[in-house]
Amino acid sequence: MISSTRFKYKLVALITVFSVAVSGAFASVNEEHAPHAAGKHEEHAAGGHEEKKGFNAKEVILGHVKDAHDWHLLSVGDLHVTLPLPVIIYNENRGLSVFSSSRFHHGHEAYDGYRLVNAHYLEEKGLSAKEHIDGSIIAVDAAGNPTGEKIYDLSLTKNITAMLLGAILLVVIMLKVAKSYRIRGHRQAPKGLQSLLEPVIIFIRDEVVKPNIPGIKADKYVPFILTIFFFILIMNLLGLLPGAANVTGNIAVTAALALISFVVMMWSTNKHFWGHIFNPPVPGGVKVILAPVELIGVITKPVSLMIRLFANMLAGHIIILSIISLVFIFGSLNKVAGYGFLPITIAFNIVMMLLEVLVAFIQAFIFANLTAVFIGQAMEHQHDEHHH
């Protein structure tokens, strides 16, 4: 009973810290826009009109869920805690350039012939957002205009850094569990981290891998499926921490994970699988229609893995940030309304954070389970052939 109460206190404390941190970040965004809004107000007041710039929820939410070349941790008043990340650019004409992202001064200055594209830069130069992606790095001349040079951005962005940290954490956890097995053996009852992860590992092995992948080959795929499951789970959970990166809410990351699963699935195929795809056991006239359908089915499998994980995790982050934004939207209309809506926001965020923790586990399980299913389907035809 005492441990359950302590867990509840810790959970409420974590959610409260998250709300305060994100609220501080939103407050800093309002402060950044304040001078610009004041300038507009003075201009229109001189002409007999007034215009008040409100809270831009879309800009703030997208700024928190997308990737970046620096890692904004939190904002408290005028204090902004940001971790600059290394920028690595390869230019075919000038070679390799390595420097800190702080040289860009949040996209307001160029450095070494390169510029970080943002809304301020696009508006200043009158450029189209379709031609220049917000958050990307381009080559510029002395006047700051795009040169059109082809460059390769190899920088360690926020998502890449978070993935490296997650991978290191995964390796450390698994090495610690493996060490516990070596010290305690299989005959003694597990303790600590080993007792926490052992039921999960056994469940993935016995309920996910072995029922879906036929024969003795199932054991060979257990490490891969476990790696997929725990890596996605760690990234999902880390993404819920204050100031963390939204890694699995980035479609490029989920596309890479889906591609890895697809490569393993294709590696597991054989001539029986491809014979069933291009020469299905149906009448000749139907083969012409069914063969393309079967081939499309193979391609859509990794696409479904990619979109499902990306959409669910991104949607959760957007909903949480949208609920928090309501405080500032109401506050921009009336300060009393903003403070009055604050308890409702906290209550909704507690529910959403609990739901997101559940979704983090479910999405990791679904991705691992479907990967095992697809691998088993790729081997199924060979199994059926030998069976018959």
C-alpha cells in the first residue's frame, strides 16, 4: 500500500514537472513575440488602428514536435536552457565544415557560408517555404541569399542525439541484466532490474516470436524482435519526459525502423515465397491481376509499420501540447479565464500522460509483433511446401 502511494506521488510529481516545463517554454515563446507584436501595435496605433498579436498555438506545437539542430530543454522566464548540437556539412566545392549550431544564433545569422532556414529568414528574403524546408541548412552568399549549392547535412540533430542516448541506455540495461544472469545463474530467483525485464523477455519470446515464426528458426529471431521492442519502448517513454525529443513521432525515424524490419523480412524469404508472389496458384487469367496485388501487399507491410507508429506517437504529443495551449489561448483573451482553465488543463494532461504511457507500450508491442508476423509469413510458404 505504501509503495503504491509513493508511486502515485512520483507520477503526479513527474506530470507536474512536465506541465511546468512546457508552460515555461510557451511563456518564453510569448516573450519572444512580444517585441514584434508591440512594434505592430505602435504602427497601427499611429494610423488610428490597433492590432494585438495572439498566441500562435500551431507555431509552438510544431516547434516542439519537429526535429532541430539544437536541443531546447526548458525556459524559465528569461532563462532559456538550450543545448547546441554539432553541425556537420559536406560541400562538394568546399569540403567538410564542422561547427556548433550556436553559431547560427537560432537562425538569425549565417556562419561559414551556411544559414539555418526558419520563418524569419523566409520572410526576410521573400522565399517560398515549398522550396526551402523550415529547419534545414542551406548554402548562402555574403548577403545571405541562397546559392543553390548542393550540400549534405550530416549533423547530429535533436532526434539523432536522442536515438544515440536511447541506444546507449538500451545497451547498458541489457548488459546489466546479462551480468545478473551470469552472477546469479538460472536457478536463483531474479532480483532488481532482472526481475523486471525477465517476464517481458519471456513473453516476447513465447507469445510473439515462437507463435509467428515457424520451426527452430524462431530462436534466431528473438534477439532482433527484442531489440526492436525495447528500443521503440525506450524512445516512446523518453519522448514523454520534459524537454525530450519526439523521436518516434518523426516519420523519418519510423521509416528507418520499418526499413530494417523489411530488410530482415526479405532476407528470410526464399524461392517458394517469390514463386507464390509472381506465380500464385490460381488460373492463368487471374495471375495477371493477383500477382501485382501480392507484390503491392509486400510493399505495404513496412509502410503500415511506419505510419502506425508515427501517427500514434505524434498525435499523442500534439493532443497534450494542444491542451496546454488552451491555457494561453484563454489567457490571451482574459487573464482570469486563463488561470481558471489551468486546473482543467492539469487534469486533462494527467489523463493524457497516463494514456500516452499505455500507448508507448502498446505501439512498441504492435511493431514487434507485426514484424514477427511478417517474417513468419515470408517463411510460411517454405514451411507449407515441406509439409506437403
